[in-house]
Amino acid sequence: MRNTLRHLPVLLLLIGGVGVTNAQTTLHGNYKAVTIAMDRNVAYAKTLILLHEMYNGSLLSTNYAVGSIMAIRGSTSTYQRLNVADIRSSSAYNTTSASLSSFDGDAYGSTAVWALKTCMYNGKKYLALHVPYLAGQHMLGYHFVGWIKSTGETLKTVTYEVEGVPQNQDVLTDIADYTPNMAENHLAGRLLVSGNVGIGTTDPQAKLAVEGNILAKEVKVKTDIAVPDYVFGEDYQLSTLAEVEAYVKEHKHLPEIPSAADIKKDGLNLAEMNLLLLKKVEELTLHLLKERRAREAVENRLDSIDTAIQLFRIHEVIANK
């Protein structure tokens, strides 16, 4: 019996602590393994997990959460969900710092992600973790392993909405986004990513998707697109200026160049566009060379006429003497 009681916290951790106080095992000091009790285990629920109290105008003693939270769901009759968050946060004296990295492996959604929030709960300000929201709840619960300490609530779930209906408004208020302010550094010779990378976006549609500006000293693009040196080949069929003029009047953009509407819809392929612009510069160069030859021919003809006129005047002067 004594052995059963001694291992009861571990047993509760394994089977979950739904609807009860957090079941936890203290591994060493404030390093704990915790099964987080769920206040509402229902579908279409939006939930916060209170991590620890945070600075709110009064000097604060040490609060921190450094570890991983796992949220899970899945069986032969329910959708599979696995969401894991790695948290690094602390609040003491008059500052708060935090960062978050996560794995979101939802089987039927890609935009439901963990997020850091701040909120007021029973008069205290908390740093909280927003649980990834999808229709199906994490029916197998939430589990935390790591270092945790709070001068208030810790690892407490508070559901604030179910099927669009607000919940717990009497104790939970002022939910707001928290902007992570910690730096993360990787000292490595190589960083490999096999999938798509999104910066400022949760739904990258390319190997690298950036929702914002990019500042770089140099950008080099390697492309398999043929460089248009063939424009200077003897067999290249150069459109006449009259043909270009007719096309521009009808389409309001140069031949082969995408229209403003196309660029707005599909974006701008820099490698392709730069080579197209190079092609147009080369075609323009051919037109200029052709015009120069025509101008030189006219100038030579005018010189011949001028010479003929001068000779005619000389003969006329001689004839009149």
C-alpha cells in the first residue's frame, strides 16, 4: 500500500488529470513533470494555460517557466493532433522576457499554432500560453516537463470561449498578444531545413516565405532560364517598332512582359523578370543599331548631295566668267 501511494503522482501523470488538480511529480526542486488539469474538455473551446505571474507595476520575485508542453489527441475514432511548445520565460523585479518555439502537427489544419499571451486573472497579470485552436479538443490532455515557479497560479487552464460564447469573464480579462523579446542564437556550421520556412507567416507556400521586407547586401540568383544572348544571333526574328507599337496600344504592356494584373495576382519572379528585361534591352540595342545605320546612310546621302551642290555651284561660277 505504501509503495502504491508513493507512486500515485506518477500514475496520475500517466493517465491524465482531467477535471482534477494538476497531477505532478517533483523531479528535483522546481523541475517537475506535470499533467495539467483541463477546466473544460470540450470541442470548439479556446483555452489559455497560465504559466506564471508577470510584472504589472509592482516589483516581483522570481517567476519562470522553462520546459515543454505537449497537447495530444487521437484514437481510432478521433482526429490525431500533436502540438508541442518549448517555452522559455521569466518575470522578476520589473521586467518580463519570454520566447516560444513550437511543433504543430495537426492532421487537419496548419494555421492553429501556440502563441504567448498576457491576461488578468483574479486581479493578477499572467504570462499565458494560448492552446492551438481547432474544432476537436486535445482530449488526451496537456503535459509539462521542465522548471516552473510562480508567485500566483501556475499551469492552470482557463477556457475563455466555447462555440463562440465567452467563458470565465468574471475572472479572466484583458487577453492580449505578447511579443517575444528574447534572442535565439545557433552556432553551427550548417542549418538544414527540409520543408518550407515562413517568416511573419504561418502558411509558407514556398521554401522561404517572408511577410515583410528583406534587407541584404547582395542577392545572387541561380537559374536554369536561358540568358537571352540569342537575341544577337543572325537568325533571331526581331519585331519591328511598328509591331511593338501595335502590341502596346492593344495590351498596355510590352510583349512577353507580364501585365500589372498578372503581377498583382501571381507575384514577380525576379530571375525571370530580370532576364526578360535584359532581353528587351538587347532588342532595344538592336533597334538603336538599326536606327544608327539608317541615320548614317541618310547622312552619307546628304553629304553626297551637299558635295554635288558644291560642285554644281563651282561649275556655275566658272561658266559665268
